[in-house]
Amino acid sequence: MTEIREAGAGTAERPGFDRRLLPPMLLGSVLNPVNSTIISVALVPIGRALGAPAAQTAWLVSALYLATALGQPVVGRLIDLFGPRRLFLLSTSLVGVAGVVGTLAPNLGVLIAARVLLGFGTCAGYPAAMALVRSEAERTGRDSPGGVLTALAVANQTVAVIGPLLGGLLIAAGGWRATFALNVPLAVAAVLLGLWRLPKPPAGEAPRRDGLVARLDLPGMGLFAATLLSLLLFLMNLHPRFWYLPVLTALAGAAFAVRELRAATPFIDLRVLGGNTPLLATYGRALVAYVVSYAFLYGFTQWTEEGYGLTPFHAGLVQIPMFLLAIGVSLVFGRRPGVRGKLLVGAVGQLVACAVMLTLGGTSPLWTLLLVALVFGIPQGLNNLALQNSVYVQADPERTASSAGLLRTFAYLGSMVASSATATSFGPRADTAGMHHLAWLMLGAGALFALLTCCDRSLGRTTTADAPTTA
């Protein structure tokens, strides 16, 4: 594992990152992506088993990301206030409960509820990891976490490699319910690692409970939840008769902004965030980048099963080139400090891959599907890494966990847009015409990502390491 080293004339060598923290950090952070990638090959079998069209099974995707989008900044704020250990243990325990509910679910409604529980259960892993990176940097005096951040990115990519293939194997062995049962042993392992490795709060520094409600800003959290929920319902029901949903979104969003600007301890400090234009730009890039990423992950995978005729296992195999190349890209470029070059190359990769998707059809050679997946591996590796590193550098150090949670929130907003676009493009069946329609939408989002990257001059000043790192 990468260890950060600094050299200085006449300066004693300081302690390095405590690598005992890495196992719970890595496992906690991958609980969400493993559920994201496994469900991508399970949507069609679930729809067939429960008699649900693609427009309805899309809620299995959106439900998890809505819960996570709401929960990430909330849990991140709690971690900023109380430390990562308690929140990590509570959230990962909920993952096990969700696994049991999903395994036993009798219908699509209960299955969606299980995905909501999974969303909340996977909220703590990534903010806790980022908070631990920050606390270790303060302890060691080495604000150069490039190697650890790269390890987090590579762990997520590795799980993404395994996810579709593992999902296909589980479905072949035990049906789609086995993809939910997997969460039980993962949750047990995460809880045990958290109990064993995560640091306990120092004696005498237990969090004060007086004024807890004020510090948590429950009204702000409620308005934030109302804004996201009404937005998601609109995105999933794009029809004139639901005109009132965007109105509710605008009203709840305005009320949220007023509340946060007036609150003594806001849930999301809009005053600080509003003055941090580079961080806002990073969040905007994350949203559009993940529209493309998740539309490919779910939409393209559904098409390979229904429109092209692959089994869930073989649909998972098609995804492997993307994730393998993403891992290689992350390893090669992860220790380089700049982010602008990574984002520009990632933008070009998205545009090329979307353009190739427009050429595919039900009779296309299998190698062309593999080629699209391979090209998508470039932005998959570079964009994730660059966005993560940007937030670490640009965020207020005292709000590292909540800022990291917000990054995931914007990413999940992108996934909701992608899920809505997939449902709108496919309707009852994932056919080739629907896949082409989705590819045009992805191409538009990719072009916007490229524009946001090219116009952001602050990226030239964003670096993620002050000293060289060695593996």
C-alpha cells in the first residue's frame, strides 16, 4: 500500500498513515458500488420474476440513490461532529438488515424498500474514509494523501469489476435473491472490522448532547429531503400532469436556502459553499459525469440482455473491460497531482464511447460491445479519481466528511437523472431504438461535462499532493 514520504534537510521523519485503518475504510466505501453494479445485471431477471417492466424496475436503482443522496451529507455532518466510528457501525449494520429484507421480499414494493435501507446503510463508508484520511493527515503532519485516495478509487473500481460478473454468477446459482443475500456477510465483516480497527473517541471527549438538535439543523435536513424527493418523483414521472412536482422542488429548495443562510449551525453551510466556486464547479461536473456513467452501467447492460440477447452472466462479462481499464488508469495516474488533464481526457473518452454506442444494433459483433466498454474504462478511472481528489483539496478541512458526502449526493443526483433517462428511453423493453435514444442523451451530458471542464480555470491550480508518493 502506498505510503507517503516526505524528505527535508534536518527534519526528523514523521509517522506515516496508519494502515490498520485501511481494511474498514475500503470495505465500507465499496458497499455502495457493489450493490450498484450487481443490480445492473439483476434488473431484467427481477422484472421477469415479478412481472415489472423496465420503467418500474428503474425504481430499484433510484430508490438506493435517493436514500444515499439524502443520507450521505447527513451522515457526513454527523461524522464531522462525532467522529466516524459510531456512524460507521450503525450504518453498516443496516446493510445486513437490508440484505435480509431483500432476500425475503415478496413483491417489487418490498424490494424497493430494501434498496432504500441499503442506501441509508451504505451512507457512512465513504464520508468516514475521507474523515479518517483528513484526521491522519493532521496527526502525521503530511497533507499528501494521494496514495490512500488512489487506494479508495482502485478499491471501488475493483469491486465494479467483480460486481456484474459476481451478480451473474449469483443469479445463475441462486436466482436474483442471492444478490441481496450477499449483503449479510459483507455487513458482518464491515462491523467486525470497524469494531476492531476504527479508533474510539478519546476519553473525556464524548460528544455533548445539549444543543444536539440545533447543531444537526433538522429543519434544514427536512427541507433538503423534500427538495430531492420531489425532484426524483418528477424525473421518474416526466408527464405534464405532474407539473406541480418541479414547483414543489423550487419552493422546497428556496426554503432550504433561506433556512441555511440564517441558521447558526447550518446542515450545509451555503455561505461557505457559495464562496467556494471551485468546489461548486466540481459538484456540477460530478453530476453530469455520473449521468453518463450510470446510464451506461444500467441502460447499456439492460440492452445487452434484452436487446442483444445475452444472459446476466455474459452481460456482466461485457462490463469487465471497462472496469479493468479503469483500475489500470487509476493506478497509473493516481499519484499524479494535477486533475485538469485527467478530466479533459475523461471527457473525450465519454464522448467517443457514446458516439460508438450509436453504431450498435442487435446484430453487431460481440467485439464492438467490448470495445464500447473498453473506451468507457478511461473516463471511469480518470473522472472518479479527479473528482475525489478535487473535493479533498477544495473543501473546508473542518467539513471534509460532509463535503465528501455532498460529492456522492451530486453523483447520485446524476444517477437519478440517468435512471429517469433510461426509463424514458426504454419504456416496457430495452430495445435498440431505446438504447440509441439513451446514447444521444448521454452524448449531451458528456458534452456539458467537457464544457464545464474546459471553462474552469481554477483546475490549473488544483493539485492533490505537495510531496512525491511512492508505492
